[in-house]
Amino acid sequence: MNQSPKKPASPTPVESGAALGSSTGLSRSKAEGVQAGGAPLAPAYAAMLGCNPADFQVDLDRHFTNSPDLLCIADTSGRFIRLNPQWEKVLGFPLAELEGRPFLEFMHPEDQQPTVKAVSNLLAQKEVLKFLNRYRCRDGTYRWLEWNSFPAGNFIYAVARDVTEQKRAERSEEHTSELQSLTNL
């Protein structure tokens, strides 16, 4: 469990030109072994801070589990590897139904192409900041998520915020402005 994700010897499906969301070759048990914060760094940071590495790892896991943001570790072929419990609260799906599945399966169709483009930037080891897309909830509605994503080899470490209410308020303001401009004619 204390090993970082290593770049596979063969290219991922996205690198080899396969469609985003195809099989990664990662087994479920390997995917579960990925730890938040890059586990091999935990002992080094713990030593630097003068604390026990096991305690430090527990603290990292606690941070991952209790964050109010949606935390995500995915691979560059487009599969969720590890998600924090906030995903369940926002989308309504149990984590077991999300982890290991292609994230495009949960995305609004209009947002899939821009997301594939964002992943290509991550494949080029470029950060993707303030990226917006919509994810389908278990009840069939969609939530707007704003992402900050950071590449690390064949892995993506990302933080998302649910900005649905903010988007609704913006749309309401736009609608009000349109109505006001029509009544001023």
C-alpha cells in the first residue's frame, strides 16, 4: 500500500490512441493500493516533521476522507481509481459504483469532448485549472463541477467543487438582465 503509482512499461490506452474510458490494465486491487498524497512521500515527510510514518499516513487518509471537496485520483485512460466520500454526497452513487469506471460514463454528453481535450493536456503533464463540466447524479440530474487537476505520470490528482448553485445564480441574473432589457425597449 505504501507504493506510489508507477508508470507502466507499455503506454496507456489513451497514449496508444485508444478511446478514453477503455480498459487500463489496472486490477481492482492495484487501484485500491493508490494512496492520497503519493504514499512513498509519507515516510519522507514524516521523517522531516519528526513523526511516525504510520501516523502521518493515517493523517493523510483522514484528510482525504474528510475533505468537503471532491477529491479524485484517476488514471489517464479515464478511470476513477480512488474518490473520497464527498462524491457519494454530491452525486448519490456509492463509491463502489464510481471507482474503477470511466468518468465519461457519468459526464454530460456536451462536456465529453472538452473533457477529453483537458485530459490530453494532463497527458502532456500540464495542469488543468478551473475546468468546468457536468456530472450525472444517481437521480438523473446533473451537477456542475469545477476542477483543478494535476498530472503525475499516468495518474491525475484532482480536486473538484460543486458549483451548481453558483451556475444557477449566474443563469438567473442573466435571465433577469435579458428581461429588463426587453422591457426597456
